[in-house]
Amino acid sequence: MVLKNKNIIQVTCILYMLFVKSTISAQQPADFVNPIIGTSNYGAAFPGPIAPRGMASISPFNVSGPQNLPLEKDSQWLSNPYVNENTFLTGFSQVNLSGVGCPELGVILLMPTTGEVEIDHLKYGSTYSDEVAKAAYYSVNIDKYKVKGEFTASKRVGVSRFTFPKGQSNVLLNLGVGLTNEEGAMIKVVSNTEIEGMRSVGSFCYNSPEDAYPVYFVAKFSKPAAKFGVWKKPAKYNGVEGQWMGYNGKARMMENTIKTVVGDSIGSYFTYKFDKEETVEVKIGISYVSIENARENLAKEVGNKSFETVYKETYDEWNEELSKIAVEGGSKDDKTIFYTALYHTLIHPNTLNDVNGEYPEIKRSKIGKTGGTRYTVFSLWDTYRNLHQLMSLVYPKQQSDMVKSMIEMYDENGWLPKWELNSTETFTMVGDPASIVIADTYLKGIRDFNVQKAYKAMLKGADQMENNPLRPGLKDYIQKGFLTTDNRGPVSTTQEYNISDYAISLLADALGKKADAKRFKARSFSYRKLFDKNLKLFRPRIANGSWYEPFDPNSGANFEENVGFIEGNAWQYNFMVPHDINGLKKLMGGDKAFSAQLQKIFDSKQFDMANEPDIANPYLFNYVKGEEFKAQENVKRLVREYFQNKPKGLPGNDDTGTMSAWLVYSMMGIYPIVPGEPVYTITTPMFDKVTIKLDSKYYKNDSIVIEKEVNTDGKIKAIQLNGKPLNSFFISHDNLVNGKTLKVIQN
């Protein structure tokens, strides 16, 4: 009997293991998404639902109130509506940004409560528990009220479902709280099932406060309220008349009114009396054009669809997008961090236009209309390095529409975008990154846009020396070859202009504009004038051309302000000339000196995985014959160290998907090493097999397969393309997409 029982146990264990294996293999790519990744360590991701490239999104809002110190929105620089460590919830915001460095949006807060209506968010807020976050869905229990909140979203509509206990229940819509520091709102109860209104936003990085703009909404409730109302809490008036104002500084409650209320601290409440457990669904349509468009977005996108239907449709959309890359092998955690990273790259840039095609043009002087998709949220200083290259490879139609959106912005604003947000040009960060993105897109064969107009826009940004918001200090750059200390971040900004000029030279050459190609290529090498051969580092020069003194190469680490560089120091920018690595090697004294200086950055802990200037550094060992194994080792180590299946699983701010794009490429075993140039460098894939589906409109092959053949977990021994030796750690975009199989063979 013992033997028989033992056999039964063994068979049971084998069957269970087979069941688990089949269950894991049956999981769809969307099932591996964990939106909690990046919600700690200043990753600035949020865990709530959003559709691919969605306008509407829902995030739990837990960064308000002393209960959330020290990670509280008014106590420090905080750019996210949700922090995983925090415990006090004050609502669910309906429009949010993912992975940005400045506070913005995080407004239109919905909050379920029970009992008497309380309008002070610090009093009605609650702890929470049992969070569930996945693609297109988020749920949480709100402890204080024993209410369960569930959330999903379509592209322009957020859908909330609250399960209330027996008794009085309320749904609050608070327009006075938000992540933005802009003020002003309007609200109106249309009926006992509908609210409409507007919230002003627009304080991103505290630039252009005069360009604040409205986000409009319409909220529809699945059940009519037994009672409803609006509130307004004005600021306290300290003048003589204040003694006559009994309501001075006090909240005014206006019950069962449909009048329009405007102000800063305003909101509305819907109250229900339930004699048993009940659910209430709230659908909120969003628009940046008008209340009417928000209502139309809601009606046409969601209408009477159930919560489950909206969730399934958005889940299916996510699964379709994420399935463009299929991975085999690797652990469940590997798949989770990979598909979550791909998910993060598909949030921004996001949709700006309404279902009817309307969108606000830049400067908001008129309403434009598109038959395609008008994209917004272009964090280009970040994304020009890898995210748009990923879009061109895997989602070329989206990338084409993004380029078209950039060209439309030039039509509206006179300049290509720099850091555009909801049709507001913030001019945040430095450089001329749109030129790089457009050139890179065209050179990858995506050419269904007006390249001549784009090229004209590039030349304006690159050559207009006066009143140029894209390239401040351009006169010095053209006349001297570099920006001086009279400008902010002169060394790094010079390098940024160099990279843009190189991309323009490549496009000019492709368009047959040989003189321009020669001129811009020559300009792209001017960084050499800032290289100190004694230090083997770049350093700033003052207006007369002398070196800036005193110079500390370490100054600027950890986002410290310094004279020469933007968000970095001399070490972190020492190799940010990706278009001329061979030229840099000569400056440094050859391959051996170049490799030693590169290694020194890692050994001295000057490498910063959390910021863009040096994220290509681990791949640069591929430029030194015999040292390629260091690229393989460093990339693998950095992936394991900084990208994990946990809240702090990003190295820092995701920068609208840039860090996530780095991971996607790194785990596939290729990386777009030169922004603007259609070429990839190769390292070890972290899956046995990666299949990238290709869009037949842009590429002739159905897919490209990247395979890993492992004898031991050692160095790359050989690389084959379609079974033939590649004999290089670099491959052109054309050769990759026109090939069938790229195989990486290890010793």
C-alpha cells in the first residue's frame, strides 16, 4: 500500500507539473503585464487601467495628505499620482501621465464613500487593501467604507464600478485636488445620472503658465441618485467685507441644483440609499476640445456596454499589440518584466483627437481635425534614443502617425516639437530631437509622410540663429562649434545638436541634397573642440574659448545642477557621441584607451542606468574587437539589477517608456546604437526565441526571428543571418527586416 500510495503521489505531482506548465504556456502576452512595476523608486508609472495609446486613464490617487509623507505631492518634487509605499487614498484620477519627470494632470478625482457626505479629501480619504492590477483592469478595497472599486478604460473613457454595502452611499467627483498645480474648474449636474464639467491643467515643469488649458469631461451613472449636489469652497477673504461674509472661506453645499458652479475647490456628490449590497458604474468621457465631444466620445466608444465588455475589448486590444513580439523560453518573471516594459512603451505618445477627429491645435487658436490619429506627449529628449526606433520596427503605422503629428505641430507652431504635451509646447530639456526621430523613421523605410516639409522644418531649427526656441545658443554653436558657459548645459547641449546635425546629414544624403549632407556632417563633429585630452573628458569653455575653471568632472551626478551638463556629469556624457564613436576612439588614443575609459565609468560607479545620456554605454564595447563580451556581460547584469518584477522594478523615472524600450531591446539582443542611423548592435538575447511580427504595409517579410543557441552561458561565439555568418556585432535595419532568422551562438 505504501508503494502504491507513493506511485499515486508521483503521478499526481507529474500531472500537476504538466498542468502548471500548460497553464503558463497558455497565458497570453497581456496576462504577463504587471502595472505595479515602476510604481516605486520614482518610476512614475501608475497601476490603473488605460487602453493602448489611451487619452483616458484611471489611477488610484495616494499622494495627498500628511498620511503619505514623505512621498506626498506638496512636500517634495513628485510627478506621479500613485506611490506604492503610500497607504492613504483620496480618489481615482481620470487623466494621468506615465513615467514623466514633472507633475501634471492627475485630475477629475472620483471617490466612493458611505454615510454622511464629507467633502474634505483629507477626511474622507481611506486606507486600502487587496490591490489587483493587470492590463486594462485595476481593483482595490477601500477599507474605511468596505467598498470595492473596479476600473477599466477604453481609449477616451474611464469606467469605474463600485460595490457598496447596505445603507447610504455616495460617489464624489472632486475637481479641487490634482497632481497639477494649475487651478480652476467648472461643474454642472445635468441630471440625477449625469455630470459635466472642466478642469484646468497645464503646469508641466512650471513652463508657460499662460498656456494652461482645459480638460473636459462627462460622467454618466448607471443608477439615478436619490440626492445630488455640488460644493464650492472659496479662499478666505481678508478684506473689511470679510466680517459680513458668514460663508467666508467655508464650503457651500448646494443640494439638488443643476446650476453651473465655477471655482478652484469645487465638486459634486451623488447619494444613494441601498437596502442591500449594490453596484454603481460611472463612465467618464474625456476630451480636450469640448464637453460635447466628451459626451460623444463616451456615447460612441462605450455607450451602454457593460464593465466586462469594455474590459474584454481593451484587454484584447492590449493582447493584440503585445503579441507583435512573441518570446519563448525564459522564466515567468522574464516574460513579466518584458511584456510590462512593452506595455509601458505603448502608453505615450497617446491619442489627442476625439472620435470625430477633432483636437486642439498648438496655441489653441483653432480646432483641427484628422482622419487618422493625432498623437501627443512627445518627451523627445528621452524617446529619440530608442522608443521611436522600437515603434518603427514593431508598430510602423503608429510611428508614421507620430511623425505626421510632429509635422502638423510645425504647421501650427512654426517649429518641430521639443517636449509637447496636449498641444502645449513646453520647450523642456535641450537639443533638437524631433529631427533625429523623423530622419530615423524615413531611413527605416517608413516614408508615407511629407518628407520635404519635414526637411524644411529641420533646416529652420538647425539654421535660424535668432529667436530659435529649439536651439538656444545656436549662433555660438555655428560660429565656434560649441555652446559656451553663457548657455545652460553647454557641453551636453553641443552634443545634442551634434547628434541632430548628423541625423539631418543622413536624411539630406538620402534626399540627394549633397551640399547639406556635407555641411551638417561636418557640424556634427564639433564636439571634438570640447574634449580635454589630459582628462580624456569633455569640459565646458567660456566665451573667449578658455576652459571653464574650476572644473569638477563629478559634479552633476544624481541630477545635481552644474555648469557643463544637463542631468549628468562629464563621466555620464563622455561617450554621448554615438554617431562618431570611431572619432572618439581616436581622441582617446585608440581602442585600448577607449575601452579603459569606458570601463572606468562602470568601475567608478559613474554609470547611471536611471538617466538617458549614458544608457547606450554598455553596448559601446562592441566597437572594440575582442571586447564585445563586456557588452554582453554588462547588459545582462544591468537587466538583472535594475529591472525586476516588483514595484521598484525600474531604475527610476520611465521617461514615457524610454527605460522600458531599453529593456525590450536588451532582452531581444539588439539595440539601436546610433539615433538617426538605421543600424543595430547585437548582444545576447535573454529568451531562446524572439519572433517580431512585421507590418506588411511597410515590410516584405511576415516576421524576423532572433534565436539563441547556448552550449554554455558564455561569450557569443558566432552570429548568423539566415544561416550564414554575419561576422559583425552590427546589422543594418534593412538586413534585419529582410532576413528571416538572426541566430546568436554562444560558446
